[in-house]
Amino acid sequence: MRFIAPVILTLTVFLFACSSAPKYPVEPSGILNTARETIARDRSLLFGESYSGTREIKVRFATNRDQESARPIAPPTFGEAIITVPESHQVGTISSAFIRGETRTYTFDELKTGLLSSREWGTLLFVHGFNVDFNEALFRSAQIAYDLKFQGSILLLSWPAGKSGGFFEKNLINKTYESNQRNAQQSIDSFESIFQELSLLPIPFQMIVHSMGHQVAIPAMLKLSSRLEHGFLQELVLNAPDYDPEEFGTNIASLSKLVKRITVYCSQKDNALLASKAFHGKKRLGACARHDGVDVVNVSEVDDPGLTGLGHGYYSSRPILTDLAQVFLGVEAEKRLFIRKSGNSESEHYFLRR
């Protein structure tokens, strides 16, 4: 009997130890655990809609172009189109499987009311580039929204950027370029008025601009900056900008009045910008030109035009979209995935790694 008490005590201690031991796997502690809890709590805010299957995307638009041609019109028109993006589409691409459904026009006030309905998510503005017809611009807007799983509204800002005329002109790239550039210059006032109205809305805006679209968007923003007392863009993303780098550098301070952060994606393999350089007689911003106060990211390592490609459409590709998702979350450039510093290069601040 004298051995029973110690045995009972030993069993009691053992059973208590087993019952109080942590279950496997052990939850992380400290900073990691706090981060996991925060992400779990806020996941529904960041990814409310999964975009995991075929989806109809409402693309709102504001445009000073005739929708069937490259002809400028005044005043601008506003509306929305339902674009069906198939679940099978490859990231970064558009195809004949994209379907343009119901399209309707409405007033600018109706457009603003629609944007306000998703104000908490914000609105993504997209300005396309050279030689893009209206239908392609709608499809590209939907593709970017789908691949980014963007939770807010998408607003296409379209200008007259199509081919300029008949069969022979379609085969003369310089003539089309001249026509597009003239239309871009004539679109600046319309875009300024649109930006002015959007700046009055209590909505967080992000804006993506591509190629020659910079010759519309940047001058319009500069005109607005001279009389606007507050910013209206969280992020301004300049993709392959067909724009004078010296003029851009001179006006960074003015642009920064309207924008919290400016990111430039550039490539020295961009054949379209090499052609633009020959046309203008000088280098373009999208061929990489470093400026303080701007995050200049060289994507040459992931942009491979091959033997026949232009290397000009990387803005909608998987590597850029991966980085863009982090940009829109406010992550600093050096802390984003696949970014490395460029050292003392005169062309860029960062490289996007392969």
C-alpha cells in the first residue's frame, strides 16, 4: 500500500502534463502570429470577390472618341460595358473569347454616382496607349481588373487612338503615329476636365497609363496641378511611357501634388520606344531614365520581345501584375517580391527580377 500513493501522484502529474501540452502544430508567436491574425481578419476586405471563374466585369468609361473610329468628339461621352472574361484566359492576354455585352451611355453625374457606390474599394483608372481601338481598350481594362482581382470599380479613360484611315495608311506606322499624337494633344483639355471632376469625389483612385497615353494624361494632370489644392491619386503607374524624360523630370514636383507615389516601369528592350526615339530624335522615358522622387523599375529582365515582338505590352503581363498588386497595397518598392536595387545606375532605381 505504501507504493500506491506515489504511483497515483506520478500518473496524475503525467496526465495533467499531457492534457496541458500544446497541440501539434504549434501556432507561431510574436510578430508573425500578429500578422497572420491581422491578415485573416482583413482578408474579406482585400479579397471579397474571388474572380475564380468566368466573370462579367462592368467597365465604366469616359471618352472623347467616336467608339467606332479614331475620330475625336466633343464633349466627352460616358457609360459602361459588360465584358465577359472567361476563366480559361491566359494571364495578361485578351482573346476572341472575351465578349462585349450590354453597353449603355449616361451622364457624367450618373458615372460619378456609380463610382461612389464602390467608394470603399476605390477605383482603378486605365489610360491606354497608341493604336488601340475602343473595343480592345474595354477588353484590356477588364483583363487587368480580372487578373489583379481588383475589388473596386474600373474606369477606362479612352482617347482617339485607332488607325487613321484606309488600307495604305494602316500600313504606314509613322502616319498612324502622327495621327494618334495629334489626337492625344487634342484630348488634353477633355482629360483635364474629367480629372477635375473625379478629384472632387471622396474615392481612393489608382491610375495605370500606357505608352502614348502619357501624352494625354501627364499634360492634363499638369494643367490641373496649377489650380488644385489637394491630391486625388494614391498610386500613379506609368508603363512604357512614350514621353520626354527631360520634360517629365522638370514636372515631377507638380505631378507629386496630385499623387502619393509615382512608379515607372521601363525597358531597354522596348522596340516600340526605340521607334519612337527615332521619330522624335531623342530617348523616351519608357526606355529607362532615372528621376529622384519616382520609383523607376527596369523590367528588361522579364520583358523579352523575341525576334519579332515589340516588347511594349509587358504592362499587362504576369510579372508586372504581381508587382502591381503589391504597389496597390502600398508596399515599398524594396520590400516587394522579386525587386532588387539597381545600385548606382543612371537608368533606374530597381530591377524586377526574372
